[in-house]
Amino acid sequence: HGFTHLPFAQGQMSAAWADRELGELRDHFRDLGLRLRTLIYPRNIVGYAGLLPRHGLIGYREHPPRQRWPAHRAGALGRQIAPLLAGPWPDTAMPQPIPAAHFLNWRHGPRALVPKAYVVARFRRLIDDAIACGGIAHFYLHPHNLIDGQDQLEMLDHILAHYAMRHQRGEITCMTQQQLCEELGRQPALASP
């Protein structure tokens, strides 16, 4: 999420500042004995992707597609019940754009009104869609959501059990963002349609 968590919005952050932000992030990880390879942009605002390779980054998570929902809280709740579709298998561009991830509904406040069974079914369909179309089922959550979200661990257990069943059949595999980018780097460039 960057070094200072400032959005990389072009027009709000200069290229020089973005370059500095990425350098600080790289250096921080190096000081920890780690090598940062992929980036999730702060607030999912993608910008200055061309600077990533000079800081050792091979990929980044794309911005989630915008859905047409009202800007008020009912719209935020509506996004939690919209169908999920797997992302396409990306091309071999560098830095590698990784299909946007889907957020596991944080069952807190009004979002707790969305039935657990519906959330689980929604993510099972995402996994099944990825298998059926040869795409990517990319989802995430924030760790603190497991603490204060209603029945979060139970939902996650059901989703992961579905994944494990499909994985045991050899139908799907789990990769980190870095592993996905490295896998794509080993493949020849895909032909454009």
C-alpha cells in the first residue's frame, strides 16, 4: 500500500513524489531483509506504473471495476451482493497488471445484513467461474475484519473448504501475486484477439 499510504493519483501526486515513495518502500523492505515484488496501490488508485520496474516491482493489483451504485451507504451495501466474475488471465506486460481482487464482505454495521450463506455462495461462484473460464479468482480481506466482523472466520472457512475441494481435484491452484507475475514472465506473450 505504498510507504505513506498516499494515493498515486496522477494530478494529485507528482511523478517525482511517486518515485520517492516507491524508493522509500523498497528501502524499507530491504532494511527488513525482504524484497518487495508486487504492489497494491493505496486506495486502489493505480498511477505511475511505469516507475515500478526501476524499484524492483514486477506487478501491481489493478483497480477494481467500478459498478454503478449510488454513492450513499445503500450503494456500498449493494456492492456486497453483486455477482462476482473471475478476472481474465493477464497478458505478459511488465510491470504485470494483476486482475483486481474482490473484497470478502466485512460483516459489520449495515454489511452484517448480507446473509452469510449468500456471501459464501458468491465466493464459491467466483472460484467456480475462474475454473470454468480459465481465469483468476482473486480476493482479499483485511485481517482486523476477522476480529470485529460477524462470523467472518466461519465464512472464510466455508470458502476455503470449497477452494480446497477444487484444489484436491487439481482444478485450481493458489498463487501469491509475485508467483503469478513470475509464472507469466515464463510464458510467451499472448496474442491479442
